[in-house]
Amino acid sequence: STLSTPKSTTTPPPPETPTTTTSPPSTTTTVPGSTPTPTLTTSSTSSPTPTYTTTQPTPGNSLACAVVSPPSTILLLRGKGHDPACAWISNSNQCILIPLALLLHFYYVHSASLSTIPVSTTTSGTTPTESFTTTSGTTSSNFITINATTTSTTFKTLPPGSTTTSGPTATSTAVTITGSDSWWLCNCTKAICIEDNIVQVIPIICNPPPKPTCANGLSPVPVIDEDGCCWHWECDCYCTGWGDPHYMTFDGLYYSYQGNCTYVLVEEINKKVDNFGVYIDNYHCDAGDVVSCPRTLIVRHETQEVRLRTAQPNTLQVEVTVNNQLVALPYKKFGVSIYESGINRVVEIPELKMNVTYNGLSFSIRMPYSLFGNNTQGQCGTCNNNTADDCMLPNGDIADNCETMADHWQVVDPSKPQCSPGLVPTSSPSTTPTQPCKESSICELLLGSVFKPCHAFVRPEKYYAACVFDSCVLPNLDLECSSLQIYAATCADQGACIDWRKHTNGVCSHECPPGKEYRACGPIKEMTCKSRGQNDTSTKQVEGCFCPNGTMLYDSGVDVCVKTCGCVGVDMIPRQFGEKFTVDCKDCICLEGEHGIVCEPHVCDQKKVTCDGEGFYEVTEVNPEDSCCPLYTCKCNTSLCTTKAPKCSLGFEVHSYIPSGQCCPVYQCVPKGVCVHENAEFLPNSSVFVDKCQNCICTNDVNVNTQLNIISCEHVPCNTYCQPGYELQPVKGECCGKCVQTKCIIHTADNSELILSPGDFKNDPQNNCTIYSCVEIHNQLVASTSEITCPAFNEDSCKPGTISFLPNGCCKTCAPLDSSTPCSVRHRTDFIVYKGCRSVDRVDLTECEGTCGTFSLYSAEANSMDHSCSCCRETSTTEKHVVLKCPNGHSMSHKYIYVESCSCQDTACSRPHSEELQNNEEIDEASALNQVTRAISLTSK
């Protein structure tokens, strides 16, 4: 079916006529399922009467939906001129969507059968009779009556404060509804079905409610009621933290806490939002590990975990990660929006109407009371406008103080193994400096005239106490600035903006990057080229770095200040519309429109070159005139040459030269003008070591055959004279011989020198009783002097002509005068020396002696008897053994002859032969040495 409505007009009645009824041409409307022809009558108590026109729905306009239940009724409201209107079919249980502009003051939805299913319905039929009476003003009274063939419904609008016997009364703040059905009309008007097809229409009048006092000291905020008509005051849940650190709970309770673990700031008591919470990661920020500072703020919402982390301690540098991945701001995904607002990073969750700000030194959490009232727990306390239960523990108990409570909200953090939830310190950390100190003068600004405009909105005493604490405990970190900063931020939130940093003598100054300037009172969201046409109704301000006057931010994600809103490309340089430029070797133009910058490849005219010849290769160089079009030239690289430099022998070196027009060199070996010896090179006039016996030098003369310099040598001069007793002997490895002592040098009694070879002995020329000898023992020459001691001798008792010297040439002997001495054995004790070895003790030696005039002495070294031509001889002998000790430490057994008896024998002097001696001993040819040894032994008696 189709809906067709002719134009109808009403004629304004005279001013004094309270009610006017008009009858336009009839319109018949046919609806599937019913055949009534309703008559629409509208009455009011005011004039003039406007004319309304009903039109078909126009795509793209606002739509309204109206549904009522049987009986079958059609309501047509015609707008003025060509404004769209609304159609309602009751018994079809369908919703007709019609563009909505002006429906008198009504937009209604039946409370019992509300539906939002868009259904297009058209009607055709008769034209109803319409009557309108309107009243101007805000307290108008209207009623509308709808008559059908089977039912008749009357709409009646009562003035505020009026009552009926069967309907409710609208007060200034609420509506009491009685009757069977009710529904809302537009502009906060409610329709009530009373009885007998009479509908009462009641406009809602809202009176401003009284302004409450919030426990946290902040101003309450107006909140629209659920019906969308009236509003009420609420105290937002607002928690802050700053410094080392200090907390202000949702209800305004102040405390300080120095834990260095990760804690719950706020979670829901009754979980309504999936995986929701705000957490803080603290760390010790002093050398003594006494106080803590915030390091990371963590916001969890459903599938995302946002971390706002301080990049550098005690700074406003903050990096943002989402699910452990760094993100660029602004960021918006899965119901979480993150952006910069002045010095702050803001995490906003529009669905929850909450936001979290953090700047590295302080944080704040704002949550609506309507969604989180009486449903928060953690270090920020409970949000119920009552500080009594702010120190609530996880089990619901109330702690004596919030410092103790804060310990219990520790969470598991893998990065902090030293922290373990459940292990609560036995004592609360101290929040009072142990040593009294004078607070920083910066703290006094909070109580002075600088912040006085804010004192009426936010009391400064708690922030002042925190500032004093920070300046005393950590005087070198300038943490007191955080107390002023968070107080100024809270003041700005309450509408009092304070420019305070310029009063701190640079201690709390804030440096801005190039191209930005600091403002204490800037917009929460800086205007950009894309947002400049939008109306920002926010009046709150924040401090931060903003674009200078006369410029604006190009975009929230492009941190560039521009004078005119043109284009900004990857080079972050602002361009004006129509400006042409080259970037990344593309020719671009800034165009006004959706695409902005349009680029095409940069065209280069230069042709490539061909590099011929060995060693040449093509090189691409930067063109100083056009960096996008390189210059192609030929360069020489000798490493590409196939001819390698030869290896020259010692004394020669490689010389190379490059012929003109070529790249590869030509090589040849030329003399270096040096001498070569033993694989070494020597410069002219330098010494050359050939051997120790020669002094050699490298000359400038060149050997024609070898082309090497000649080495000239001279033998090292040697000393050939040696002192007496020394001989020149060669030394291995030395050029010259060495004088080595080969003979014994003996100084005699008359100071003359006597030189003896090893094994020689010699009597003193002046005294035969002194014997000098030389012996070599272990390659050492040993000179010795022996003195012979003679027995007493009296020449007067000798027979004349019998005086003679003993064989040693020292002692005398003779035949005695008084009687003839019989030939007999004479005993004496002496050492036996044989081949340098000597008896350990003196041994008993015998010899024959008597007046026979002959003598016979035993020679131990010769192991035989020496005879004179006398006849006193041994008649019997025996062989005895003695142990001799040698100089080298060895021992040897020695046999000698022992005379048993002697007698005078008239025989010729001859040497007797002893068969045993000849078989066992060899006669020592060195008899002279034996005599010396015997003389030595005699001397030692």
C-alpha cells in the first residue's frame, strides 16, 4: 500500500479565541488488516495554529520508530512546509521509519512493544480530518484525540503541576505514572494511557539539584539521568599519585608509601569489566633504598595491557607499549585510546568513561561514579565519597592506616623475584624524615600567592606536606617539583590554571623541543589541521609544549607545527597547497584534497658510460646539483688487474708505473742500494755482523754482477802475549784465544819466581831441604812447598871420611867414631803417598842401617829399595797392605815392603829382584815425583 497525504493548512484564529478547529480535505488511508477511516483531531490552548505537511521518508535523514499494539490505529502528524513527519500503524505490529525533523514536541515509543527493526511500510487510502490548536511557551498544555471506527483514543497534555483523576502528576524532578500503558515522547515528554482511550501527555520539568560536597575536595560533575531529561551531581572517582610516592585516594585520603614492588591501584570488587585494572610498578629511587618512585603505570582492559613506562628516572620522558609492543601515539584499538595531552600520556576507555594520565613523575585516574561507585578496591581506596573505608584490605577488613593497607595489594611481577605477595612487612615504612630539615623554598609556593587562585578549589596542605617530605628525604632529585606539578594539574582540572614553573628559579623548568613553546595553560587536545573545524567544548587546560601562536599542529600523529594547513610528508616538512618538491627521489606536489601529496618518479637525463680497459669499473657518485640523479664515471681499481706484482729477491724492490691512459701498472725489480747477508738487508755505512772475529761494514761500492753493495771486513785484533806460566789457548765461540795458566808459579824465599809444570818438583837453589812441587788436581794447579827435617847430626862423632848426604841431598850421615854400629833394622813412621793418593794414617816403615857404611832406603812410590854401595842390607822382608785416600775421594789398596832384618853383606851393590813385586807392581817412571812426594812426607813428620 502507499501512503498519500495532500497538503492541509490551518488558519490562525483570532487571538481571543482559545480553541480553533479546521477541516482540511479528507484523506483516506488503507492499512493491511484493517479498514477504518480515522479522523485526526488536535486541540491546544494557544494560537497561532501552524500548518504541517506529511511527506514520504527521505533516505539519509534522521529516523524515528513508533510501535503500538492493537486496536488498529494510524496516527499521522504533518510537519510545517516539507519537513518530514512520523506515521504509526498500531495493529500491524510494524515499525514505520520516517525522517524526523519536527513532530510538534513529540517522539513516542510504546513502552510495551518497543522495537528497533527497520521496516518500510507504505499506506494509501482516505484522507483523515485534521484539527490543530497550539500554544507557544515552555509550559504549554496539549491534548490529541484519535478517533477510529472501532476505538477512539484521546491525547491530552496537561500543564506542569496539574492533576487528573486517572493520571500521574509531573513534578520538577520526577514523574509518577499510573494507568495501563506509558511511553516517552520527544523533548522529555511522557504519554500515559489513562482510560477510555484518553492519553495524558506530561512534559518533564527539571529543576537544578543542590550541589553536594565531595569528600576529595573536588567539584562535583553534572551527570545526565538515565531518562536523558534531567541531570544530577556526582563526585567523580579521582585518584592521584606523585613523588616518592604520595597517594590521594578516590575519596581524598592522603598517605605515602615506599614499597618497591608492583601493586593494585584499582580493581573492581564485583567484576563487571573483563580483565580490568590499573597497577603501578615502584622502584627505589634513592641511594639508600629508603624511598620509592613510580616507574611504570599498567592499564589492563579486556585483551590489551597498556604500559606507560618512565624512559629516564625523574624525567617526563614516557614510552608506551601495548601488549609489550612499542606503539606510536595517538593509538586507538579495541576500545582503548592513547594520546598525548600536554606533558601527559593519557589512556582513555570511552566505554567506561574513564581515563588514566601519566607523565613519569605523577599519575591520575578518573572514573565515573555512576559506573564504579562502591565497586573499587586497591591502593586508590573505595570510591564512595567516604574516607573511612579507603584503607580496605583485599579481605574486606579496614586497616589502621593506608601504609599498611598498601602492602597487601602487591601482585606477582616476574621482573621482581624479591617481591612475593602475602609476605607483608611487620612494620609500616616511615613517611616522616628522621632528621629535621628546612624544607625547600619551592614548597612554600604552594601556600603563597602563586597558587592562591586555586586554594578555593583545592586545598594545598597535603601537597605541601608531600613536598616537604620529598625535599628532606631526597634533596638532590628535585622531586618536590612533582608535588607542585600534580597540584597544578588538579587545579587545572578544577578550572584554575596556574603558571607556576617560572617562579622556581629554573629548578622545575620544562624544556620543549625545537619548534614548540611551553604553556602552563594549554588545551587538553591541541587543535590540528584536521580538528580545527570541530567544536571543542572542553574548558579544561593542561601544561605542556604546544605550537607557537600563529601555528597549529598538523595532526595528532604528525608532530609538526604549520602556519598553513597544507601537507606534511615523510620528511616532516610542512608544505603549502600547490607547492612542488622532491623527496625520496620523487617529484611531488601538495594538493588540497583527500590524497594530499601526489608523487611520481624523478626523471634523470644523464646516460650511463662504458668503461673499457683492464682495471676500470663504473662508479656512481652523488650529484651535488641533483642528489636523485647520480653521476656515472669510470674509476680505476688496481685490484681488478690480472698482472700481479712480482716477488723480488733480497736487496731488490718492486717499482711500478702506470702508462698514460691505462689503469694497471707495469712492474720491475730494481736494486735498493743495500748489502745482503744471511737473508738480511743492510744500509750503506751500517755495521754488518759476519762473525765475532771480523768487523764488517756495508759500503757504497756495488758488485757489478749481483747489483748489491759490497761488504768490507777486517779481522778483530787479538792480544797474543801471556805472562810466564800462562799459555794462549783457543776459546770456543771467541775470536781471540785466552791466556790460561798451565804451570805453577812459586815465589821462593829470595822472592824469585819458580815456574813448574804439573808433576815437576825442584829443590830450592839455595836450600836443598826445601822442595817445591806442582800438582794438577781436578784441572786445578796446586803448588806446594815441603821442608825436610833432618835428624840430629854431629860431625865430631863421625869417622873421618864417612860424612855424606842422604839421597835427599839435605840430611847428612856418617859412621860413628866410638864404636861400630851393627847393621840393624831402623824403624820410622811416615805417610805413604802413591800416585797422588796418601795413606790415611802414618805407617811403620823399616830400613837397614849400620856401620857397614852403606844405606838402603825404601821407595814407596817405586815400591822398591834404593841402595848405596854398602853391605848393610836386608836379609828378610815381608809385604804389607795399606789403604790410600785419593784427592778425588776414592780409596785404593797399596802394598809396600817391610824389612824384617838387616845384616852387613860383602856383596856388590845390585838391586834384588822380587818376583811378587814384579808380578804385581809396575815401576813408576816418574821417580822424581816420588822423591818429591817422599820429601813432602818427610817434611810433614
